Amino acid sequence: MTATNDRFLRALRREPVDATPVWLMRQAGRYLPEYRATRAKAGSFMGLATNPELACEVTLQPLERFDLDAAILFSDILTIPDAMGLGLTFAEGEGPRFARPVRTAADIARLAVPDMGAELRYVTDAVSLIRRELGGRVPLIGFSGSPWTLACYMVEGGGSDNFSKVKSLAFSEPALMHQLLEVVTDSVIAYLSAQRAAGAQALMVFDTWGGVLAPHHYREFSLRYLTRIAQEFARGDGAERTPLILFGKGNAPYLEELAASGAEGVGVDWLVSLDEARRRIGGKVALQGNLDPVTLYASPDAIRAEVKRTLESYGPHPGHVFNLGHGLSPDMNPEHVKVLVNAVHDFSRAR
Ligand code: CP3
């Protein structure tokens, strides 16, 4: 079934649109009081994410408030390592923690691709339920972390300031690091395929930490695996093809390579201008982004001015999916989010 509002999918295919589509990374989250209420009911973040009915409820919440052009599955990138047995918890105010991080050759040898029909069944059940509840209103995006970004959390055991553990593993034992990245890449491909089979209409890979690597290391430890994923999804499904978006913080130096990967779209942060990005990718892929999320703390007039500037920087559609350069934060004002979403449609329709 195609979505009634298919602006987002059309923009990814670089087809004409009546207005620029917009959705926002972390559009379902703590800045919405209704999200906080559902999360309280679930007891914990993982309690929420592993309950398909509640995950469906919070996926739809931002769509009730704002005129968004896509829904994104409510889940997390860390579901894969959790399903691999690392023991994920989210301590209040502290971010993710793994009880059993991956540190040694033996730890890596023990890892296997999780069974999508068992440990990760809650994710595909949520996708099917959300598709049903959306009733074709807007397309549904499924997602995964990138192999490098997942490996960062798996080796560090949580967030990190300097990524010393994962980088020293990569630099001193590259063969072991590649063994880890291979099993994670196989898992990402299986995970995205399962979400696609359950009804996800577009797929996105979050490479949040690729930008912390030097260029030669980025190409070896991140880009190589992003390309393998893009190639996998580029193969063979023709008109039925489910578009893939590769997002990366700090990926501006590699736009040409990302555009050649086989993905339909590249998501960029706010450190590159969309006119430069568009010129460099030479119309080969769609671009998603890239308003500085901190703009949402500014006045409504300032938000509208920055939205207008971002649209003008991309230039005439098609091929632009409006988004932030990174996710929304818990202390952002939902009224400002509404100003942003409406401004994207108003200004781009008038162009
Ligand atoms: O965008 C959406 O609305 C869909 C849901 C989504 C979440 N996480 C929900 C979530 C998505 C797409 C993610 C991706 C994710 N998770 C990334 C990549 C994108 C990015 O932000 O760079 C990363 C690095 C993670 C890992 C992660 N999950 C961290 C570091 C944290 C803690 C951060 C914090 O703000 O506390 C999470 C938890 C998390 N995932 C929350 C949400 C709404 C907040 C947890 C809560 O409700 O208590």
C-alpha cells in the first residue's frame, strides 16, 4: 500500500513534490508530555521499546500534534547488541550501559546474528502494528545503527568522551575489529530486512560516531560497512525498492563516497551547507537535513528565518527531505517544533 501522503518517498526518489517533506530525528521523545506519560506507564525506556502497543502509541504521538510527512519506528539502535546478549540498561540521566561489553577475542567470537523472529520479534511486531495504525497516512521509516556506531557502544560499554577502548581495539587489533564489524553488519542487514518485511517503507542507518574517526580510519571502519549495507539493499528489488538513507554526524568530508554507495539518501548535520552538499553529490542522491537543532531554542521568528534559509540553501526541490542535523532534546518546546514544521511547508509551497 502506498501512503496517502507520499512526499517523503517522492523526495527520496527525487520526484516532483508540492512541498518539501519534513520529519525530525527523535520526533517521539521526552520533549512531549504525552511521551513522558506513556513512558511512566511502561516503567523504563526498554519497557516501552519492547512493548509493541506502547511503542506504536509513542510513534504516533508527534503525528497527532504536527503536520509531519513521515513516522519513524519508536525503538533504539542498541536493540541489536542487547539481543546479542550484552545486557542493555538505561540509567536515569546517564544514558545506555551494557552489563557485558565486548573487550576480548573470546567476547567477539561468541557474538552471533540475533534471531529476528525471536529476540527481536518485538521490533517487527511494532513495525506491523504501526503500519496498520497509520492506515497509509504517512510512510513509516525503519532504522538501525551503523556497524561502527554500534561497535562503539558495544566496546565502550556505553557512551564515551574519547572512544579510547574501541579505537585502541581498532588500531591495535584491526583483524579483530573487522571480525566484530562483520557480525554486526550481518545483523544490521538482517534487522533492516526484517523491518522491511514487516512493513517499513524506508530504512535509515544512523552513523552517529563515524565523524570521530580520522579519514583513513573512517573509510576502513565505517564507510566500508555502510557501503556493504547500501549494496545489499540496492540489489534487485527494482520498482519495489525500499529507499535507504545513510545519516552521519560529521560525514561532510565523505559526501561523494556516500552518494556513490548505492543509498537513495544521505543525511547530513549542520556543519555543511546544503548548496555545497548538493553540488558535491551531483544530484545522485536525495539529501536529508540539516537545521542546527539548537535553533529550536530561539524565537519563532528566528526559527522561521533559519528554515527559509535552509530551504533556499538546498534550492528548488526535488530531492530534499527537511530534518534537523541531529535529534531533538528533552527540554525543547513543542510549540517551537510546530513553528518549524509549518514553516517548512509554507515556505517550500510558495517557492
Ligand atoms: O527518532 C525517533 O523518534 C525514533 C526513536 C529513536 C530513539 N533512539 C529513541 C530513544 C531513535 C531513531 C534512536 C537512535 C539512537 N539511539 C541513536 C542514533 C541517533 C542519534 O541520536 O545520534 C543513538 C546514538 C542511540 C543511543 C541512545 N539511546 C542513547 C545515547 C540514549 C540516551 C540518551 C538520552 O537522551 O537519555 C538512548 C535512549 C533513547 N532512545 C531515548 C529515546 C526517546 C531517551 C530515553 C528515555 O526515554 O528515557
